[in-house]
Amino acid sequence: MSTPLAIGAVAALAAAAELSKRGSRSKLSEAEKARIVEFVLAERVIEARRISEWLGCERLDLSGADLSGADLYRAGLHRANLTGADLTGAHLRGADLREADLTGADLADADLADADLSGADLSGAYLYRANLSGADLTGADLTGADLTGAVFVQDALGINLGHDRVFKGVPNEYRIQRSRLSGRDYGLVRAGD
């Protein structure tokens, strides 16, 4: 008599054996990456994630991908590896980018309105004139990000650059203010406040 636990254990061992045959790797070939990007652009993100995982990647690997101008409205890109990706002018309104790695990504003129970027790594990202209105940036790392002309408009959440956050530029309608409590803490304040 088989128990669900025993069946699950056998399935886990089979998956581990298959992964060890293929080898766990973080680098995909250009052809593999192109195939994954093709699925993402066709709005088949779940399938792209499965292919990426099957190829031994922990996360959906879109590092260095050219997704400029892509329509990824409400795309489920949580925990995706988008390091160095070109997302210039991409439509990411309402996208789930929780804990995504966007280190060094080009997000110039990208529409990230209402996107969930909580816990995302945006260090060194280029966010020139990006629309971040209504975006959730709780816990996001903006160290070294270029926010020149970025639009937060009103209700972006979780903007806490903290004392160790160094960024470039000033978003539209904001100015940089030195904290009164500590000479080291800086934050964003809406112009006129």
C-alpha cells in the first residue's frame, strides 16, 4: 500500500536524479535564453518559467534579455532574474516583480504603474522617466539607481531610501531632503512639502 508521502518522496528522488543528469547551471545558451524570451513575449510566462527551471535555473532567467517595448501587463515575473535586461519603454503596469533581480536593468520610459516591486533589487537600474505611480517599492533596493525624471506621482508605496541608499537624479515632482534627525539620512519629499 502506497502512501501519499511515499509517492511524493519517490517523485522528489526522480526529479533530483533528472536534475543531476542535466546538471544544475546558471548560464543558459543563447538559443535557450531566446526560447524563454519568446515565451515571455508571447505572454506565456508560466511556460517560460517551467522551461527555465527545467534547464536548471532557480529563477526565470531573463538576464540580459531584450524586452524593450514589450507588453508585459500584469505579468507574473516574481523572483525573475532580469539583471542587465533591456526593458526600455516596456509596459509593466501591474506586473508582479516581487523579489525580482533588476540589477543594472534599463527601465527608461518603462510603465511600472501599480507594479509590485516589493523586495526587488533595483540597484544600479536606469529608471529615467519610468512611471512608478502606485508601485509598491517596499523593501526594494534602489542603491545606485538613476531616478532622474521618474514619476512617482502620488501613491507609490514603501519608498524608503534609508541612510545607506545612494541614488542618482531626482524623480519628477520630488526633491531630496536631509533628515532633521540625522545628518546622514536622506529621503524623497514631494516638491512644495
